[in-house]
Amino acid sequence: MFARPAKLSSRQKKSSKSTQSPRIRSPCERFLGGSCVQVKTLLSENELKRLELERERQLKDQSFKHAMGSPIPAVEVDAFTGLRYFPVNAEYRFKVHLHKYPSPETTSMTTSTGKRKQYLRYGFFEFSLHGKLHRLEVFKSAHQQGEEDTLFAPFRDKTSGSDTYGAGRYIDIPENERGIYELDFNKAYNPYCAYNQNYVCPLAPKENWLDIEIRAGEKVFTQH
């Protein structure tokens, strides 16, 4: 269940995990009613990922509209018609290696209220876009426990403050043992303070201010 708007919450991911939503079936079941082996002959991998992501966005809209503790302020819920996104674009999806630091150090990030929150500077990803190599620092909570074994990549880019939320967006990726990940900016999402000032959100550190436009993922929140 989402944290209630009257209380402060650190990141969208913590509260979204417990929101009750319908079971998400595989795109193979949902869209064509067959097995993935059958579907792969009809749809490309990119198309399947697009369908899956669009379904996840629909479920998120339903949760924001109807779940108790939605980050959308109560006075705005009736007018809420859904979040806005860039079209899904495979150009912003990368296979990357996590370059882990031998001895991750504790660092602190400034939050939306001016307070500071501690994280482990865990490693970095490198990806190439528009002919240029870019680097994205990766963090983990300094107080993670078991099920929260998640990599956290807050970032800003050249769309921040115009098409996207000015304080930046987040990407969460479950950690694995192989060290190979899919860095998908189509999954970039806004922190809860983008919808409601009653939340506390870490701000993207300067080393993750990308000197490019990331025209993928969630756009700035506006009520229609």
C-alpha cells in the first residue's frame, strides 16, 4: 500500500511494492492468448517489451487513481486521467555491465526538503547514445534489507525542467549475480514529490546530470 500523502516517503519504489494490483500476466498470455514460443514467431522482442511496459503503465494509472494512499493529492484524484510518457523507444534501451567499486563508500544525497539521505556509491554503467559514451553512477540504499536489493540510478538530462520533471527521474533495477543489466530509460519514472510536496525525494547528484536528451520514460506531471 502506498504511504499516505500526509506522511513523508523517500522513494516511489518503496511504497509502490505493496500496492495491490491485478496479477500481471506475460505479454504472450495477455495479448495473443498463446505461449511465448508461439508469440515470438509473430512479434519481435522489442514489440513484446513495448506491450508489457504499456500494460504496466495502465496498472500504475489505475493504482494512482483508486488506491488508498495514492501520491496524487486527494483534491486532484477525481481529475486524474493518467500519467504522461514518451512513446516507447528501443533506442533508449541498453545492455550494460555494472562496474562495481571494490569498496563502496557511503555518500549522502540532498533531498527535496534540503535534508540528506545516505546511500552507497555502488558502481556505474556506461552506455553509448548518439555516438557518445555516457556514464551513470549507481547507488544502493545504505540501509537496504533483503528484498530491497535494488540498484538506484537517479538522473537529470536535457529534458529536465521542460518535458520532464525538473528535479530528475529515477531508474530502479533488481541486482543480479551476473553483473549484466538492461538499462531501459523507457522505465524512468518520477519521484513522488513530482505529484505531492508532502514526500521527501533524493535529488539526482551532479555526476548524473546527463548532457543529452533522454526522450523516454515518464514526462512531467500535469493535470489535463
